[in-house]
Amino acid sequence: MKTRSIGSLSASTVGLGCNNFGWHIDDDESREVVEAALHAGITLFDTADVYGDGASERFLGKALGDRRDQVLIASKFGWNKDEGGGAPEYVEEACEASLQRLGTDRIDLYYQHKPDPATPVAETIGALAELKEAGKIRAFACSNVDADQLREADDAAGEARFDAVQNEYSLLHREPEHGVLDACRDLDVAFVPYFPLKSGLLTGKYRRDDVPEGSRLGGREGSHFDGMGEQLLTEKNLDVVERLIDFSRERGHSLLELAFSWLLAHGPVASVIAGATKPEQVRSNAGAAGWQLTDEERATVDRITRRVARTG
């Protein structure tokens, strides 16, 4: 597993998203997924205080046990507050609660989960800088921001600054290309994509004439993704998926390999965060990042995906 830099941290180029822990899989199943990730060389484990209403952090900390020093833990705060999620007192309170659930003395990468319209970003960054000075976090970052918000944060930060941005980005969701990636390049900020497989659509499991019944997008009862299948399994999306599958197979690769390797071909991208509910998914994801796409191949992929790039 290769590594790339996020500030002063060195992270595996494929990270494990722990958003399924406590929602879709239980404690034992989460431990199996973590074990598979460790064996596959994954060192970045990404969670949040709201995943599984706190269970994700607890499950992750328990599963890592005495191997905690071998990995990087990323967590997030502020999602469950419409306003005040970036207020200094709340930042400190949220961090302490996450540390307790994780059973650790520091969080390696701490994200503001979304911008707080009620708190100047300079105040949030100041609170995060204090946590870093106290040794409770090692680096801090932001999530779900646009380019203007990222540049505003950098202007307001002084010496303290965000080390990374985590936004949705995939072959079928290209919004970061409209400013955020350029801002990351200009400001030397790492970019960490989430939902790289577009909720499974880019795994190759969903075909134009074959949508697995009971799957995430096929209407799994009680799924956190209820109703998403109708939004994603459109004729246009499935047509693009078929063309991407053909493109990959012609070159001896899979759609899964294309989904990861294409993201990692973009300079600011440091680590691709993918969730998993089973060990075999982790192993497949970890092994999917080795395709070195040529400029010509990237151009062909852009032509194939152009139909969904604007709206994905």
C-alpha cells in the first residue's frame, strides 16, 4: 500500500470509511472489517461522531485495541448542529467526547464536518489550533466546503490552517473540479474523496439489466440508502457505467480499479475513503489503486463521463 501526505501525516492511499459501523454492521462485523483493513495495509480509518450515533467511534477504538499507534484515526464534529457546530466551546466539547468513545488520547486528523454559518471560521480554526497545541489532535481539516469557503478559511487562519478537505468526488460526481481541486493545489491542501464508488454504482455490481435484489441500491429493507436507487440507477448513469466497464476490461482492469485509480491520478488527492460492510470488500478496495492511467486514458474517461459530469 502506497502512502501520501496529509499535512505532516503519512496516510495510505486507500482509507477505510467507518460510516457503516453501528448503522449497517454490528460490533463483531466491524471488528472483522477493521482486521481486514489492517492486513491489507490500510492505515487511515475515517469516522465521525454522528456515525451510528457514536457507535462507529466506539467500535473502531475497540477493534484497534493496542494497535492504535499503527494507524491514523480521522474523526469529525459539527454535523448534527445547524448553527454553532464550529463554536470554540463546542469544538472542545465534541473532541473530548470523541476521544472518550475512541478510547485514545489523540485524534490524528480532526474534520469540521460542515461549515458553520453562525461562527467565523477563524474562531473555529483557533479552537482547533488550541487542541493541536494541547496534543489532543495532530492535524485538522474541513469537509463539505466549496472553493470560496476554503480560500476564506486560509485567509483567516494565519499560521494555523486546514491540512485537508474531504468532499464527495467520483467518476460520477465531479463537483470538486469546479474550483475546490484548484484551490487545494493553490493552497497546498490535501484532498480526500468520499463516496468514491457512488454508493456502489461504480463497483460493477449494478448493470443495465441486472440490479441485485436486496442490495443497497436495489431496495434493501431498512437501509440508510432507501430511495437512493431511483436517483442513481438511471438510464444515463447505467449507460455510462457500461461504457466504463468496457473501457476497463479492454485494458485488463476492472471498474473498481478505475474508480480508485482515476481519483488518485489527481494531484491533490491523498487518500480515497471507501466504506465496507464485509472483509472481502475491504480487500478488493485496497487492491484497486494500482492502475497508472495515461493522459490519453484519462481523456477517454472524461469523454465517457461527460454526460453526467455536470450533474453527478
